[in-house]
Amino acid sequence: MPLSEDEKRILTEIEQHLYESDPKLVNEVSKTTVYTHAFRNMKWATLGFISGVVLMIALLPVSYVLAFGGFLLMLASVLMFERNARRLGKVGIDQMTRSVRGGSIKDAMGGAGARMRERFNRPDDRTD
């Protein structure tokens, strides 16, 4: 059922009041999606898996029991990654890869590639 004009006006007023009273919250909510938490957990699981590999290799000469602890960390990380990948689903993965392709990496790198292209494509200012 569509909203009436009065209801639309009330919602617009509430939205403007929210922008004025708490811009930090508005900014945070606009950046966060339904899939952000699962994607963040997948990053932590990847870090845990790499840490488990390093621990297992480093502790294998010392003790098999401690190396087994590294293996258990790897196993827990893989299970956590798989569970969050299922939560994301195809739609969430598409949304996350689209946001990465959309320029997030370029922003993180600070536009270094664009500056380098600009530097090399600049016409020669020297007059001989």
C-alpha cells in the first residue's frame, strides 16, 4: 500500500531531523549493509587460518601437541569462513565484489595509479 502525501512529508521531516541531530549515525548506517558483518567475519577467519598455518609450521619441531593446536585454529577458521559465506549467499558476495570493483581499493590506495598516469602522460613543459 503506497504512502499518502502526509505520511511521506512526516517521514521526510523525521529523516531531516535525524540528519541534523546525529550525522555520525546517518553516515554509519549509510555505509553498512546487511552483509557487512558476515564479510568482516570472513576476513577474520582468513587471518585466523593464516595464523594457524604459521603456528603449525613454527611449532611442529617443538611439539606435536602445540602444532595440533595450530591445526585446530585452522579448522575453526575454515568452519567460521564457510558459515559466514553461507550467510552471505550469492547476493551478498555479488554486492561485496561490486563495492570492491566500485573504487574502494582505489580509494584505499589513494589514487596512486592515477597520479602515476598523470605524471607520465604530462606534456613536456621544457622549451629547447
